[in-house]
Amino acid sequence: MIDVPAYQRIVLKLSGEALSGPNGFGIDPEQGAFIARKVHQIVQLGVQVAIVIGGGNLWRGAKGAASGMDQATADHMGMIATVMNGLALQDALQRLEVITRVQTAVQMNAIAEPYIRLRAIRHLEKGRVVIIGAGTGNPYFTTDTAAALRAMEIGANALIKATKVDAVYASDPLTDPNAERFEFLSYIDALNLRVGVLDSTDITLCMDN
């Protein structure tokens, strides 16, 4: 009997730190290879995979803005960082012979395709992994929000966020050993409790759609 995947099409949201080494900065090829192997296993199940990746391992727009940098400039630098991560992950996947396309919300035609919804869907239907970089293409929006937006646009069955912790908590379990662990949260509860795993714009988009 052949197992049928629970989801036909997913959006996987990865933080930039997922590609970093032990110090949490930069791009570690071994980490890229580790993630690529996991994604390859998902693809082999017959699941269509789109990936939205952050850039926090290279640059954080919020940190730049906090130091006095113009917010839009800081965010645009963050968008470029996500594309760098996307190219690194594409290379790791293609080493495993997983056909991959990088699309970006900010045009960089020499290195990646522009994000076009129908083209992304077509790639997924052909079994290709689509890595979507540069967030929404607009400052003031996080890559979490971009992941929710792209999930809706391409008709994904699920948005899955991979983090450094094993569940959703009321506070950061890495700094608070008594943090309450949730088995289930409704969207409205997540908003009211202000859980840090997703921002409020992202949660609201998911709730409304």
C-alpha cells in the first residue's frame, strides 16, 4: 500500500540562521547540505515544496534600523541577504540532483527568475523545488509575512515554519526554562498571547485565508 502524503504542496519557511554555523552567522556548506537532504526526502514523498528563506545569518534589517539606518535601506539589504541564502540552498539541492529554481520579489535577472505566481506553480507541478527570496519585495514586512503571502498565492496546503525549538511556547524556552508549551493554538489565541514564533501580520493573513 502506497502512503499518500498529508499535503500535496507546502511552503517551508526557514530562518537564515538555519544555514549558519555554530556561531549563528554566515553560510555553512554543511548546514546547507543537511537541509538539502531533508528537503530531498520530502520531495521523494511526492510533495511539492516551495521555500521562503530569511537572511538573519547575514544581515538583520531591524538591527540596522535600531542603529539609526533608514528602515527601508536596512530592509532592502536584508532582502539581498535572503537571495544569497537562496542561491546557497539551491546549490546544495542541485548537488543532490533536485531541480531547483530561485525566484525573487526584487528583480535580479542575471542570477534568479523574477517571482511570478503562475511560473512558480508550474515549476512545482513539474516537481521542482522553488526557493522564493527577497521577501515580499517591500520594506517593513518580514519574511514570515512573505511566506504566508506566497503560501496563499500558490495554493499551498500548509505553511510550515522550521525553528530552533520543538514547539510553540509562551516565551523563549532557550532563555526561560519554565516557558509554557502549547499543543494547539488558534490564530486568535496566538495573536492575543503575542507568541514570538510568527509576527502578527503573518498570523492575521493566515487567519483570514
